[in-house]
Amino acid sequence: MMKRKKCVIIGSGLGGLSCGVMLSRNGYDVTVIEQNDRIGGCLQCFSRRGARFETGMHFIGSASPGQTLHRLMRFLGLGDIPLSRLDPLAYDIVSIGGDRFRFANGREAFVSQMSAYFPRETDNIARYHDIVEEISQASSLHSLRYAESDVAVSTYYQTVSINEVLDSLFDDPLLKDVIVGNLPLYAAEKDKTPFSQHAFIMDFYNQSAYRIVGGSDAVADSLAASVRDAGGEVVTRCRAVRIVCDDSRATGVLTADGDFIPADLVIAAIHPARVMEMLDTRLIRPAFRQRMSALRNTTAGFSVYLKFKPGRVPYLNSNYYSFNAGSPWGCENYTEASWPKGYLYMHFCDSPSPAYASSGVILSYMKMDDVARWAGTSVGRRGADYEDFKRRKAELLIDEVEREFPGLRDSIECWFTASPLTYLDYTGTQDGSMYGVAKDITLGAACRVPHKTKVPNLLLTGQNVNSHGMLGVLVGSIVTCSELLTVQKIYRQIMESEK
């Protein structure tokens, strides 16, 4: 009997766990190691005073039968995860200058509804939708149509900014702002973020949008169970400190406890800068090491988690984006006086069709610099100044939401906060970054993170390879695992899971 190859995966977020499922099912002896008490990375949920909250994966798209994420979820054994669909006529609501604009699922409904707001732009809105769809379909991985891709389409829209394309399509400046109203989902920046990233995310949610009933940690638990069912291990409180290499390859992982885990293959599902810190080998060139360590990350965020009084807040079956600065662009550039320039407000879905919300969250951009004075401190021990800082910011955000949802404040039983330091501590994201490495057309390939390294048996995965979000990470996992299994084999297994 042939000996199974030993694979150690560092990090138990969506990227690490999904790679673990694919490889363990295909004969690899998989061990996923996680430094924290709980698995999941940004899939984690937590409870405070009986209320449940999510840390990162608040909603997903393309999860209706036959759509891309639905197919991938079935392939990964996630077909039984309970979902609740967001309002097909208003999965997103964008508020600018007091006016609300609703986004509808599907081409016909999207074009019709957006044209009602901007009747002179009807033809351009239809053209915009078709371009978004064309870009997504041009990616064989995003559309799961193996060997069918239009490289020219994909490449071009990776090199032009979102605003440049929108300027070429639309005349109405307000419409351009409305179309990018969901940019907090990917922390887009003017003149920098490629239109392709906008297109993938718009197409993902425009097909369909859902919340995960009971919280996204069900995804992490299910994936971990699948790894274990296939003979693998998922180990918490096990922090990798070094990827040990000989002259030609990685030989295993050294943990903070001094244990050495031998490996034929190592997959790092963590930020590439952390990977470079773990590597002491001449196989990694200094220029590559420096580039990975210097990658610019997307902005960080501040969250206020709200526990509502029972039966007081009708469940909002939409994601609500508001921009008091008048435009979604530039909200990451603020002063003490101008913060917050915008926010995203959502409710937690605790049952398939809730009438009232039990909890919710308000999210806004916040730079790590704002909390840098407390860097190096630990959770719960950052001092009165830090708690006062968070309280003032939370009150400002609640005031902002109260303006658009009168009576909200009186309906809040209690609230909790998370700063960029909190995200850094609990999810391990670099600098508390919302979405990892920033895509920037001005840097070209310099901002891209490859899934392969010069250490031949060390691969990378996670939100920094390909893209963030559930579909982006899973596509990245397929790219990583295709180095070992071939993409043809993975596609074949996806097809077989649908029978």
C-alpha cells in the first residue's frame, strides 16, 4: 500500500479548511493547525449576552440551485447549510444624500429598477450589466466552465480602474456613485481598484444573495468535520512559528510549543507577510521576500454589534449602505471630525424567515493608525482610554444609523465593539485589514500574491490568493489544489457531486 503524503495546512479559515477537504478526500494525510482557540478565521461567530454575531462572512451570493457558489458548496459537503434569501428586489440598499436606491437580482430586474431611478441611462445600465456578466463568464473558474475563458476580456479589465470604466459608460455622476455603493465589500479605491474586482463581486451578488441562518461558523464546522471524516486532523491552539526547510524543500512545521510536524507538503492559508517571517531559507529570493512583506493591505474596520430588545426591530432583509459624505469614494480618507463618512448596516439571521431581528452590526472604515497607541496590548486589557475611544466611535455610528432608522437607539438593549486590533487578535488579519492585500492597477503584478513559491512543496492559499469573500477564496483554493490534483480532476469531482 502506497504511503499517503503528509500535508500540513497553516490556518483554519475558509481557504485552509477548503483545501483540507479537497486534499483529504484525494488521499492526502491532512493536518490543519490553528493558533487560536476556535477555527474559522473570518467565518467565526461569537455570542454576547445571549446574542449571536458574525465577524466577517455576513452574507453570500450565487447560492441558488445551479449557480456557482451553490455548486461549490455541494462539492465541499456544504449543501445542508441553511440559507435565507435576501430580498430579490432589494438585496442591497444604497443611501446617498437621503435618497435610497435598491439593487435587484437578475439582469431584467436590475436594469428595470435602476432605470426607474435614472431613465436617461437605461441603455447604458443594460450595457454595464452585460459587461459585468461578460467579465465573470470570461473567468472559467468563476463560472466553473472549464477550458472556456476569454483571456483578453479578463486581462483588460484587470488593468483599468472601476471609475474609469464607469466614466466611459455613464453620464450621470449620481448613478456612478450608486453603482459603487457596495464598495465597502471590497474596500475599493478610486483610480486603483481594477474594474474586474468590482465585476466579480457585482455578478456574485446580482445572481442571488443569502444570509447563513444561525451564522457562518456552520461553514467552518462542516468543513472541519469533512476533513476529519476523510481521516485528517484539525488542531486548535497550535501556532506555527517556522516552516522548516532543507536545501531543496520544506520538511515540516515547527510550533510554538516546540513540536515539529513533518510534512511532504505545506500550505500556508495566512497572510504572505506572516509566511515570509516563518521562512529562513535561501530558496526564497530577497526581492520576493521584500515584496510579500511590503504588500499594501486594504483598510481596516470598526464594528458596533447591536443586541436588540425582543420584538422591537423589524428584520431588515437587505444590506444597507449609507454615505453621509455624498459619495462612496474616499471614505477611507477621513479626519477626526469627518468620521464616519459612511457605514454598512446589517441584521443577523437567526431563523429562516425572521420577523424581527435579534442582533445586527454597523461597520465603518477605520485605519489601524487610529488605534496604534494600543498596539501590543491584549484583549480586555487595553485600558480606560481605549474603552472610551471605542465608546465615542460607537455612539457616533449609532447616531448615524438613528438618522435613517428613527427609534433604533431606543430598541438597543446593549452593544459591543471591535476595532482593527480586535480583528487582528481574533481573525489574524494583517493590520486588522478587512480584505487582505489591496488590488492596485498602478502596481501591476507587484500587488499579486502567487499560489506557488520557490519552495517547491510550499503553496499559498486564502483571501490574498485570487480574491477575498466566499467565492474568491474558494476559487483560490481550487487554484492551489490544482497544483496537486490538476484542475481537470477538481472540475470532474464538482460535476460528480451534482449527480
